[in-house]
Amino acid sequence: MKVHKAMPGSDQAIIADSRGVWKARKSAGRSRGLASFLLACVLSGMLGPMARAADESKNKLEFLIARNQVNDPFFHHSVVVMLPTTGTVLIVGLIINKPTRITIGKLFPDIPELKSKTDEAFFGGPVDIRTPSIVFKSASTPENALKLYGDVYLTFDPDLISKSFQSRSSDSRPRLFLGRAQWAPGQLQNEIRRGGWYRLQAEGDLIFSSRPEDLWPTLHARAAPSKYIQYRLPPRIAPVPRQKISAM
């Protein structure tokens, strides 16, 4: 299965834009209060009020699985994890199965803790492609992060992104995304009604899959209805023998 490398524009342009955004946020991050305010603005613009509370027992998330006939270059054979709704009218998700050719080290060569990283950045969606975010695991609730489920969080905070990649904990497992998928009110429902997507509850650890190329065919096969409809015939009932009618 071919790994999808879909990215709008050239790698060089994406790298330059992302570096600029990162440097601006990193500079603002020198003031902890300003960094927190900046992140709150980003999250409120995307998701409404920041949501920290989540059902601790929830180990599954909702995924959108693009149906085979979707030919949009951004969403063809895409798997999208849906982010928690927090009262906003927007519906937001991250495409999780499209690694790029851009390494984290190339994106952030001026950040000592990141410049040697060879992990690939992932294409999260066509909206705001210059903005990096990470999904990561944390045993405790970090500041400036949105809880997805269990111990998995999302953040746009540059300091927290750096800290996560510096962490020696094998449980951190940060994955960096560029951009996001986003739908206006009613838009996603219309696409689903027109046969564009399957909806599926699945394990949250799929976000960190080491074989992203396998996600779409596996989940599509799970979500799609069977090609064959099996009918169960009712059990055969033995005929009741006719009784002889005696002559009167």
C-alpha cells in the first residue's frame, strides 16, 4: 500500500511558513502569561472553550473514514480523528494517516531539542497548514492542552511541543501535525449523506500507528457494509399428517 504524501504547495514553502509561525509563537512564549493567552485564542477559534474534562473510561474516539469514491486530493483515502466538540459550531479533526516528506528537524532547525529529530511531520488537513500541533501522551494533565481521551492530549503551545519531544519517557509518543480538517455547520452532515464518509468508533492509539499506510484499508474494511447479505431461513417445520375422516 502506497503511503500518502499529499501536501499543498512545495515542501520549502511549508517549511518556511511553519518556521515563521513557530518563531513568532516561541518569542511570545517568553512571557508565560502571553503564551497561555495565545494558545487559548487559537483553541477558542478552533474549538470554542478549552475542554479539560473527559470521560476517563473512554478509550475510543470517533473517526471519519473516507469512502473509496472520494477523489478530493486532500481527503482521498483519509482517516480523520474527530476532536471533542466544545459548544462551537465548527467541526474539527486531524487527518492521521498522511506522513509528509518533511522531518521535524527540517521544520525547526533552530530549536536545539528538535533539530536532530528525524520523525516525519504529518499532514493534518488543509486548514491553517502553517500551524504545528502535536498529539501526545501524558500521565498528568498538562497546561495549555486539550484532552482527547484517557491520557492523550493535543496542544499548539510551542514550549509544550518542545518539552514533549525532549521527554525521555517512552509513553510520550508525540506526533506532529501541520494543519487541520474543518467543516462548517451542516457541511459534514451533507458529505456523509452524499456518501463521502463512514463514521467509526475505534481505539485512540491508532493516532500513533507505526504503519499509517495500513490505517485506511483496515478501517475502511471494518466500516464498510458487507458485500454479501446473508439470509437466515426459518427452521423447517415438519408437515402435520392429515387425519383420516371416518365415515359416519
